[in-house]
Amino acid sequence: MGSSTLALTCGLLYMLGGRALSLCSLTDYTLYVEKPGCDYCVAINTTICMGFCYSWDTNMVGLVGKRLLLQRGCTYRSIEYQTITLPGCQRHANPLFSYPVAQDCYCSTCDTGSHECTHKGAGDSSVQCAKPLLHIYPYPGQSNHV
């Protein structure tokens, strides 16, 4: 009975520790979209993956050092694209804009062939748009009604 209790305790600690070390989750994010030929800058609310993933870097060089290297980032497990029609576009301008909506996130190595694997700092939100700002789309799952 003592060994089964120990195994259960170790299993619970492993599950809790994994969650504590990897804080990768869906986060609300606002995209600011401007297109040539359209009158407005549109703020679109979507979800992205963001957070901390456990990584381990070594100061050893050579083949041994590469084997001990573990670098993971918070990335998409599943994603879907939504398309909207931007308001105020002239006839010659294509008013359609597609954007990603993250559905699920996990910690993994970054695939540079399909993802942008860089950290971008928060910019000055007052200079997001050169055109008048128009908020037209709520976060996924929210209603337009008050």
C-alpha cells in the first residue's frame, strides 16, 4: 500500500509540475489591419498562443552540448482561419482579409518553415494605425449585443 501511495503522489506531482513549468495557453490579441484602398484601420480581436515553456540550454560545446539542448516555445496545436470583409473599401480594392484564430496551444520546438519563431516586444499602441480606427469584431465567442 505504501508503494502505490508513493506512485500516486509522484504522478500527481509530475502532472502539477508540468503545468507549472509550461504556462502556454490561448490569449486574446488584437490585430490592427489597414489595406490600400480601404478607408479604415480595423481592430480585429482573435486568439493567439502565448506563454512560457520549459527550456534547457547548456554551456557545453560540441555534440554533447547539442544533445542536452532543449528549447521549446508556445505554439499552435490547431488553428483555423476566419475571413472578414473590411468596411469602406473602394471598388478596385479587395475588401477580404483572412486572419488566424488559435484553437489549442502546446509547448514544442518551433518549425521555422511554417511559423515565425521570434519574440516581438509590445509597441506603442497609439501608433498602430495611420487611418481612423474602427472596432468591428468581438473576441471569438462574444456577442455584439449588450
